[in-house]
Amino acid sequence: MTATIRPLGILKTYIGELKETSVDAGRSIRETIIQIGINPDLVAGVFVNDEQQTKDYILQDGDIVKLLAVIGGG
Amino acid sequence: MNGYGGSILRVNLTEGKITKEPTSAQVARDFIGGRGFGIYFLFKEVPRQADPLGPDNKLIISTGPLSGMLAPGGGKCDWTTKSPLTGGYADASLGGHFTAEMKYAGLDTIILEGASPKPVYLFIENDKIQLLDASTLWGKGAIDVEVELKHKYGEEFQIAAIGPGGENQVLYACINHDFGRQAGRGGIGAVMGSKRVKAIVLHGTKSVPVADTDGYRKAGMALYKACKDAEGLAEWSRYGTTVVTSWCDEVGALPTRNFSAGSFEQGPGIYGQTMRKEIVVTDKGCFGCPSPCGKYSNMKRYNTQVEGPEYETIGMMGSNLGIGDIQAVAEANRLADDLGIDSISAGGCIGWAMECYEKGIFTKADTDGLELKFGNIEAVFALIKKIAYREGKIGNLLALGTKRAAQQVGQGSEKFAIQVKGMEQSAYATHNATAMLLAYMTCDVGAHHNRSWAITYDLQVGRDKVVPEKVARIIWLQNFRPMFDVLGSCRLQWVELGIDRDLYCPLLESITGINRSWADLEAVGNRIWNLTRMYWARENEDFGREWDLPSPRFYTEPPKTGVTAGQITKYEDVQKLLDMYYQQRGWDPNGIPTQGTLETLNLSSMVA
């Protein structure tokens, strides 16, 4: 029961070049990313299997989660 | 001249006279194009104290050396004028496909001056340039006019038009183009309306000379490859700017009920993911765009369609008005676009009016019978129409913008007019985000986010921190980001995809033959920034520090709800931010560039 967390682009430099990580399913994305050392406030976009979700989404087995930061704004 | 169309088109509407002059190589070297050309002509040619809606004001439309070229998002031109909303400098960037056609018609700048005695539109097909009668178009919506003129002239013609808002000189009327792109802020559309120009129709087929053809191809393709390879391209393209809506709600930056809070309990109803599922039909990009942020939406409930809404409109016409229904927000967006008023300022004005009503400052006698409570969707639709047509007491009042409206109404309503320098703040709540607050305070058109944006930076550094590094970051962004509006390309490829900005330099050199690093470009940006500041000072005798203050809401009224509940920026920190900003900019304590700064920037003679 695992999911994959995949930080994208500039977010990687904000979180110490953390690369793709396998995590346990069954918890919220917020809890999960805090546990692996990512400040959730810096994550602007959460995409689970390419669909945007909030950080309250509960991870399911096999989910691929991409995380995106915003550097420049609109 | 390499990278340029070669001509400045001058249209004297009073006399109906059309002339061309060559683009000056010296001006191109010093100001490059876009908003650089805009402030150059505005400062030089528009007389001091000109009435923004009078014939002395000019509307200056400029492309840049990357416009219409092999540059990602090279579809940008800049519309500059003296703002009727603020009384100061204004420019607005327009995307779509207008710019490329303008460049291919050989035009670097179009200057509209004087005022026509009757409604006209400007027709340009290469060297065939005419002022034509627009009496049958006058009164029509901007989208309807675009459809009509497309049918008349053909798909290859690009059209920029005003709606009734521009005709009626609503002080924040906008220009519409490409069925959903706007030169939105500062009342550019009101200026075009004051000149009785309903639309510009153009098409060009000329080539643009470049200095190094092979280098141009290589540098252009390198930029496109960087975009294609960028992580996040698919996600940004799928959701566009709406990708940030849920995050703004989460971090307390989503304007809610006239910026009284930064989180919205009905937020999920307007999130990007909700919009994508409920109303988006397809994606839409501007000229040369590898990452289309535009979305065509279908609102089944209203049987209408719109390009949008973007995040800004969602914030200002959604949560800011207490509306958590994406179809309603999109319909409000459609009305604002077709009627030709800026959806950001309109959302700010309506939010202010709703707060006036809920506080008892307004009664139904003031609102033409409208129940102006937050969340009343039908009242919002009615009010957008009243504003555009300046209908009734409330429509006329809100057409003036929140600053003037609050000055008229009084009763403490000035404190919750969310504006700086007269321009309504765009859709980032700044109760406790000091860098972003400073960005709004010092933006050179009023409270707009386009020059510098620092929400993530605030969260990284500490949102309430007031430190020189934050100020330096804002200044760097203000010198750098608007350079995209000078060069004539979209900044979102850097903003969203984070592509290496140094890739633009070889492209610019291959086009113009002039080697410029980003340090060189930022120096030009700094020069332009100081010149726009001097324009404000020239046009407003009492201009100074007081003009840079934010809405008192952000230093007197902490939100009662949401993640920023109880949080606020201290007034002394607001002043400290300004002290540091002026010092780092080389301005005096009143916020005016010192003589030494002007001399260093070689601006002394121009502003004398």
C-alpha cells in the first residue's frame, strides 16, 4: 500500500533536492509531505494521477503525486 | 532596424490625420520597446496635467523586439497612457495575436492622439491604414464587435475593441481582444472610449529583419525546448493560473468578502480543479505559447461561454464577493469582458459596495433597490451592467473606482476601499505577507501584482518579517519582471515553468544584434521604473509617501476567520518597509528619486 511523491521543478530546490519518494498510503498528502520534510505552504499544486487535489486528499495505493511550487505568481 | 517593424504610426483623431515616422534607433537602444517605448512617449509627448480623458492624453501601443518572433509567448504588446483611474502612469499588457500582426504590419508603436468627433475604428492592413466609421458598432459589446469584424474582414485580422464600459468612460474600462484577452488595468479602455475609437483591426504580412538568422533559430528553439522539457508543463497547461486558487485559500491569500479575510469557507466551489471538472471545455494559448493558460469555459446554467476565468477574476468576483460557485464567477467574467470593464477593479468596487451595504452605509435607496449582500449573485450581475452603462446612482458611483467612491461616500468607507494610488488591489490578501504588501504599495500602476509577486517568498522567509532582504527582492522583481513587457513576451514561462531566463539573452542578441545580459536588462528596467515614478510626481503635486500606503485594512483590521485570523501588519512595519525601500531605491524619504539617482540613471535631462 504505497504511493509515490514526486516534487517538480523549482520545488526540488526549496526542499533540498528531494527526489521521488515512496510513501505509505492511507494518510493525507499534508501529513505525508510534512513527514518527509516538505513545508506544505510551499507546495501550491498537488496533482494525484494528473488531477489536482487538495492536501487533504487521502493517498491510495499506487497513487502518483506530483507537487508544484509557484515562484513568480501571476 | 533588426528586430523591429521599423515604424511609429501616429493617428491624430481630431484631424483624422494618419502619419508614420521611423522608429528611432536611439530610443530603441535606450528603452528597447513595449512599456519602455510607452513611458518614453508618454513622458515626452503628453502635456503636464493633461486630462486623462481629454484629447491631450495619448494611448500608446507598443510591441517589443520579441513580439511576433520565435519566442515563447512572444504575443505581448503594451498599452500605455495616463490613467483616468489613478491620475498617474498606467500600462497594461495584452496577449493574444494582435501583437504579432502589428509587428508584421511594420509597426513598433501606434499612438492614438486627439479625439474623433464621431465613433471610428482604425483599420490597418500593412500600409493600407484608414479611420472608418464605427457608428453601427458603437454601443455593442466588445465580444460582439470582435465577431462582427472577424466576419467582415476574415480570421487573419486581429481585433482589439472596447465595450460599453469604455464608451461610457468607466474609469477602469479595459480593451478586449481574442475573445478573452484584455489590456485590463488602469482604464486604458476609457481612454480609447474618450477618443471615440471603438476598435483597432489589423493584419500584416511583412517580414521582420533579424541580425543573425541561424542564431535566431537556434536560440528560439532552445527556449521552446526548455519549455517543453520543463517539469510541471502539463499541470500548468491543464489548470492555468487557477492552479493557485486552492493554495491561496490554504495560506490565507485568497481575498474574501472585500479582503476582510484571506480564506473562504466556500473555497472548494471555485478551486481550479472544480472549474476544470465543471466548466472547462478546452485550453487556449496566445501567439507562440507553449504553455496555454487560457481556458474556454461553458456555463450550462446560463447557456453562455467565456475565456476564463483566470485566478484573478476567481478571487475578485468569487471569494471577494462571497461567491463560491464557479459557474456564477465565470458568468460575471463574461459580462465584464463583453461590457469592457476590468474584472479585478470591478470585483474590488462591488466588494466595497457590498461591505457598505452590510454595514448600513448603503440602503436600497443607494443601490437602485439591489440587495447588495455578499454572495448575492444576481446583484453582482446587475451591478456589472449598471457600472458599464453608468446606470443609476450606484452604477455612476462605482464607475469611479473605490478611492473616489469612498471619498464621496465617507462614513469610514475609505478604510475598506482596498486600493493603492486609486487602483483596486488584485487578488492576493496581504494581512500578513509583508513582501507582497510592499509589492502592492510600490507597484508603478497601483495595487497590481504584475510587477512583483512574493507570496511564496513571504512564506519562505517568514510572512511577518520586515527585513532588507525582502525589500531587495521586491526591487529586483520590479526591475526584472516588467522587462518581459518591454521585450514583448509573456513572463509566465519564467513564472510558471521556471525556465532559465538567461536563455532569452542569446535570442534577443540574435534578433537585434545587440548583446545584453540580464544585468543590462535590469538596468533598463530600473531606469524605466524611476521614470514612471517621476511621471507620477510630475502629474500630481502632492505625490509622495502617502500615495504608497496600503489600505488601512491591512494594518488595522486582522481577519476574524481563516488561517490569518488575528494576524496583521503593524503600521510601524509599513513605514519601515517604505523607509528601506526608498533608501535602497535611492529615493528621498518622501519617495521621490534623488537628483543623484536621476543623474546615475541618465534621466536628469528627460525629467527636467
